[in-house]
Amino acid sequence: MYYTKMEEFIQTDLKRLPSVEKVLGERCVSDLVSRYSRGGITRIIRDEIESYREYLLQDTTGSQSSEDILQKIVSAVTGEIESVSSLHQRRVVNASGVVLHTNLGRAVLGEEARSALDYVSAGYIDLEMNMENGRRTERDYRAARLLSLLTGSESALVVNNTAAAVFLAVSTFAGEGAVAVSRGELVEIGGSFRLPEILSAAAGRVIEVGTTNRTNLRDYERAIDDGATLLLKVHTSNYRIVGYTDEVELGRLVGLGREKKIPVMYDQGNGILFPFGEGGPGGEEDVVSLLQSGIDILSFSGDKALGGPQAGILVGSADLMEKLRKNHLSRALRIDKLTLAALERVLLQYWAGRTDGIPAVNMIMESKESIGKRAQKFSSALSKKFPSSAGKITVVDGESSIGGGSFPIDPLPTVLVRIELVRGGAVKLNDLLRRSDPAVLARIKDESLYFDLRTVGRDEEKMIREILVRGIEEISARE
């Protein structure tokens, strides 16, 4: 076979690729093998050797020495080992003003919920055993009892998230039939998951009724005639349709379901247990009020406005909840003991009227005046250590977002701390903030960083100031 001069170089380079054992024998790698998984490190080495092989096949610069190749692979291997060794969730100080930030874990748990996690993880617990009589019981019976008492529902069931709750209900009541849902409510949720796909996987058929902007009662009636065995209404959560619109009120849909003897479900999502009252966001109904419409099944999230951990909560009539429990999917979708412990503690806080210990509720309810006072104090303290040559600090009006697919057109008025920086400093500082430990997430716009203290704990304010000062000093040192 004929080889060009360059191909001869490449073939020579490939022969100089080190063996796995050769890389393992390097001192800096062998030291790491004594601390971490040998099998895992061997896998990383093989991957890096293969990656370098591909690089050499594309390289047109000529031959490299065996030692050069070895050291480059060793450097890549040690870097990847250290990267893997830090693969754990990292704390983030959320100064974005998005209360239920999905990418940051949504609702922050309060002290009582966190203590519940410590308590149940320290030993065995009575998860599915009634210690009074020694019999097995449902793991969520405590949460279900609290939910029934708090909402006025006949019964309740808790699964691992709201998508699971919808899937379980649709599978139970429309798995061999059909679910009817308005076209204007076929939403896409976070991570590009689309409700139509979830419904299609759970139901025998999905009957889309009405149009994007207008759906009336007759549309649902026709769906029932076409074989619908479940009527589903979905809160559009992350968008609104305005203008020439029409939708069927929940009470009328419930009436139709009663007349036709078909269950009606509403996926409300937000999980507002009680009205927020004065100072809170408007335009959203709470769970208790919605149940008074006579809805058969209502689903909502545990980690949105409720302020608890991720969970899918179903409340409604006792006979329908029992059918949901008997569906074998309920085991696949069940909630784990740690999440359940946190949810129970949050519900107990509602039961005792102590919602002041639930961070998400406090963040949503904090007034603009309160945040303004905090912003002024924060700004004054930061200004004492902030070099005037770097930019300037001001306090400006702004808006917070509840987030998590909730209240898309009802922002909360707030006060922002604005840091204006020169010469591209905002981008550089923002990068440093995201990479700090803990990381800090702010808003960036027009060479300025904006900090909304609504979503910042009072014990985190000093931490942010210190990270900001270090970041400014680092940027100045580079320039």
C-alpha cells in the first residue's frame, strides 16, 4: 500500500500512543488511583487515549514524540479525574428574583423540612408500618390525611411529580378509553416535555377539542359522544392566550361530567393551598376554592407555591383515589421516604398556621418596601468596598418572577441592586459569580448586573458582597 509522507508521520504517531498501563504507572495518576476508583480511572484513560488517537488522525502538523503524547494524555486524564471527583450538586445563591427557579431546584426548603430529612435518614422509620397494630400501611397515609383536612377533599394520593400524577390518572381512567383536552391547553413543560406526548403514552386515545383560542362545552360533549372517558382541564401555567378567546369554566365542565357520569380532572399545577391574600399575586385560584367546584380529581405540585419538595399531589373523591392506588403504575411512580418526610413537615406547618417558616411563601409575599430597605442597606455596605473606577452601584425598581411555570403575566414588584461595570466587566464578573463556590446567579443586561434580594436569604447577603468584592479585585488584577 502506498503511503504519503504525512500518512507515515501519522502512523508513527499512533504507534507512540501509550498503553493504559503506561498511563496508570505515571506518578500523578497512580496517586489518584489510590484515592479513587481504579476501574473508573482506567475507563477515563482508555477514553482519553482513543480521543487522542482521533486527534492524531486529523493532525497535519507532523510527528510528536512519545513523551509529548504521554504527558498530554496524562494531563487530560488527571483533569478529568478531578472533574469527576467534584460531581456533586453545588449551592447557588439565587439573586435572579425567580422564586421557583426550575433549574435551581424550585422551592427552597425551610429549617423544619430540612430537619425532617436528617431525622428520617438517620435510622429506620415507620414508612409503611403502623406501629400501633404492627400492620403494613400506605407510605403516604400521613400526607394524604393532612391534605384531606387542609383542602377539604375526601382523599389524596402523593406520587413523585405532577407529570406522574397526570400520567397515572389518565392511564387509570382513559387507558382503555380516551381523554378529552382542549387544544389550547396542550402545553409544553420544562425540558421540552410536551403534554400531548405524555397523554398519548397514558391514554388509549387523545381527543383534542376546540381550537387554540376558543373551546366551548359543546366541544367536550362531542368528545364524550366520540368515546371520551375522562375530561381533562389543564392550567396553561407558562403562557396566556388573550384577545378573541373562550374556555369552559370549571363548574360547567364538572356539571357535564356529572350528567354524563364521566370523571373530570384539573391539572392546576401551582399548588396554592390557601389564598395569598393582600400583597400576594392575584388571578390564581387556590386548591381549596377549586375543590369547592366539585372537581373529581385535582393535581398540583409540591415544589411550587406550596413551598415543599418535588411531588405530584392528587386530591379528590375517595373512590377515584382508591382506583388510582390500585393501578400498578402507582408503585412505579411512588414518592420516596426523604421527599415524603419533607412534604409531611411542610403540610404540618400549614396545619399549624406557621407558613412564615416556608421560604417560598415568604419570598412570594415579601413586599416591595421590605425588599427596598434590604437593597439600600446591601448597596451601602457594598459601596464601602467597591472601587469607584470599576463602575457604580445604584438601586432601581424592577420585577420579580414567581417562576416554575407559575403566574406568567403577574410579576411581583421589587427593588434591584444594579452594578454598572466598564469595559465588558459585567460579563466577566457574571462568569466569576457562576463559577464561585457557592455560585451566585444574577441578571445581566447592558453592561450591568442586577441583584434581586427577594430570592436571597438574609444570611446570604454578606456572602454575596464578599464574592462580589473578590470578583472585582480579580478582574482588576487581570487588567
